[in-house]
Amino acid sequence: MNKKVTLKQIARELDVSISTVSKALKNSKEISEDTREKVQAFAKLYNYKPNNIA
């Protein structure tokens, strides 16, 4: 079984904060378009799924 990727792992890989990752995945305008695209592409590549329990 594959281990799920987390916000923390995405943040570490892209050298941004966990908050930035969270906002980028929610398509927040507070985050630059470039950063949003990078975060969203990384999340898609690693099949990121939010943890609804967290």
C-alpha cells in the first residue's frame, strides 16, 4: 500500500509553509499564481487527497 502524501511533505518538498500549501490547494488569491500552480501540480502528481478527519 502506498503511503499518502501530506501537506507537511508537500511544503517540505517545495520549500513553502504548510499554510501556503493549504491555501494554494484551496485556490486562494493570497498565494501567487506561480506558487499555486506548483503546489497543485505536485499534489496531483503524488495523488494528494485531503484527510477529512484531520
